[in-house]
Amino acid sequence: MLDKEKVLTILKDVNFPGFTRDIVSFGIIKNVDFIENKTLIYIELPKEDEEVAKKIAVAINNAFSREGFDLPEFEFSVFKKANGQSPPDNSQNIKLPKIDKYLAVASGKGGVGKSTVAINLAIAFSKKIKNIGLMDADIWGPSIPMMCGINTKPMATKDEKIIPIEKFNIKMMSIGFLLGEEDTVIWRGPMVHGAIKQFIEDVEWEGVDNLVVDLPPGTGDAHLSLIQTVPLSGGVIVTTPQDVALLDVKRGIQMFKKLDVPVLGIVENMSYLQDGDKIIDIFGRGGGKAIAEKFSVPFLGEIPIDPEIRKGGDSGQPIVYSNPESETSKAFTKIAETILENL
Ligand SMILES: Nc1ncnc2c1ncn2[C@@H]1O[C@H](COP(=O)(O)OP(=O)(O)OP(=O)(O)O)[C@@H](O)[C@H]1O
Ligand SMILES: [Mg+2]
């Protein structure tokens, strides 16, 4: 027998088209109702998009059949403000702090090591230039708090701006600093826009000249809306060498191009495994370089699979900080140097 809770559990297995996050945590499920033995799902999209609506309906139908339930019916609506207008485009009236350069780290796919690259690059930058900041824009799955071992909450200035938390000589902000470990946030489409705007406007970035932005995985519409608010100076795309991941790189490049943000290059993470002098090529090393050539964007370098990276990520000690002389840290440092030269 289906009840609302069961329906939501099924919907949590359905990802928003083009994203690795599910439609429930995206906040687009407005209501679930049952009328004359039919399940009715109310879905609110951030904007009119028939293609997306169709994809969502098909994915939900598939999930329902997998579970052996009758197919539901849908009612789609588009987010509207109370007065009937579409949500405002905040990118025009955002009050920007005096940050010189914004550098985004993106990936088409989740779990390729974007946050790992963002934090280790930020630490490598901070050894070369002063005043580095790190903004965890992954509002759906912030990982900077854990990776940096931060479990304190930020303080506020007298005029109620949030003071970033400083660690490894970097000023950092993450939605995770403000939430408990068990909390989940449900973001409705237009709120996503507002969240990042607040991260820029309501955080005291005074003293930060260069801000590294760790983006959520994916390249869909919500990303466009999210990064439109930030005047990005360049984007780095992280990938693993496999073919599927490389397809996502293409989407990443297209996303930055759409926004007129220069692609600073591609980092191939989990490229190979080093065993003493032996290099073991697990996933097909070199794919990142090939795709960089294909799209005429710089190839920034390879990061090996290194158990020390994972351990460091879990224990809040990024490898470039805890073991700067390791081969892996040198690979990060070299990539950071190349980016600084190109910026
Ligand atoms: N080169 C590497 N060698 C070994 N482990 C790695 C490497 N890169 C990342 N990892 C580990 O893989 C996991 C995923 O990395 P990370 O969280 O940085 O990915 P992400 O792309 O930011 O993920 P998400 O899409 O969830 O934001 C982490 O446990 C991290 O420590
Ligand atoms: Mg991440």
C-alpha cells in the first residue's frame, strides 16, 4: 500500500535530469496526494521546461514500475512569486565584495574529487599568494567542513555579516558550518540563487583577494542560475579518466562557455596508481589530456589515486597541508602554479 512516505522514498531514487541529486532534496516535490486510488504528484519546476518535465515523469514512472506500483499522475507547475512574476534575476543587483578573482572548480559528475581538488589547490595557492578564500557552493552536499576538520560555527560581525572560518591560512565558508550533521536542507529552485548571493553578500570576505569556489556536481540549469551570481574569472573542470566521466567534461566546458567564463583547464583525478616505481593505469590514464586537446582547453595535470588523499579528506587534513613533500602534493602544487600563470 502506498502512502506519502513511501512515495517520497521512491522519489528520492529519482535524480533531477542532468544532476546527481534527487528531486526530493532539490525541493521540487510540492505535494503528494491520493485521489480515487491514484497517486498524484505535484511538481514545481524552477522554470518552464517541457523537456525536463518529460524526463522527470519518465524517470518517476520507471521508479514506480520497478517497485511494482501503478503509475502516478503528475501536475507540473512553474515557480511563481506571490504577485505572479517570475523569480528575479539577482545577478544584476548583487553587491560584490572586493574580491579580485573567483575561480570555480566544477565537474559534470559527482564523486570525481572536485572538493578534494578545490581544497588542495586552495592550500597550494595560499603558499604562493596571500589572501585566499574557499567558498563551498555545494549547498546540497557540502564537504569542506569534514575535509577541513571544521566543526565550529562561524561568528558574525556587528553588522551581522558571517565571518568565514580560517584554517590552513584560508578563509572558508560552507553552508555545512551552519547546519548540524544530520540536517538536510531542501532548496527550492529560486532559493538556490539566493543562497549563493548570500554567500557573497552576507559573508565578510574582507581581506580575501582570490576565492576558490567548490561547485556542486553537475552542469544543469540550477548550476547556471547558481553561478550566474558570481563573476567567475575562470573555471577548472575535474574528471576521472573513464569515458563516461569524459562525456561530462564536455558538458562542463559547454556550461562555462554559456556563461562566458574562460575554462582554465582540465584536471584528471584518480589518474593512475603508483606502487613504488611502478605506475598502474587503472581507469585508462590520459583521457583527460585527450579531451582537453579535443576541445582546445589547457590540460592542467594528473593526480594519482592515493589512499593518503582519502584519509586526509576523512580526517580533516588535506594532503597538501599535511604532507606537502609527497608526490601527490607536488602534483597539486604544479597544477596550482600553472593556473596562477594562466589567470
Ligand atoms: N586522487 C584520489 N585518490 C584517492 N582518493 C580520492 C582521490 N580524490 C578523491 N578521493 C576521495 O574520493 C571521495 C570523493 O571525493 P570528493 O568528495 O572530493 O569528490 P566530489 O567530486 O567533490 O564529490 P561530490 O560530487 O559528492 O561533491 C573522497 O572520499 C575523497 O577523499
Ligand atoms: Mg564535493
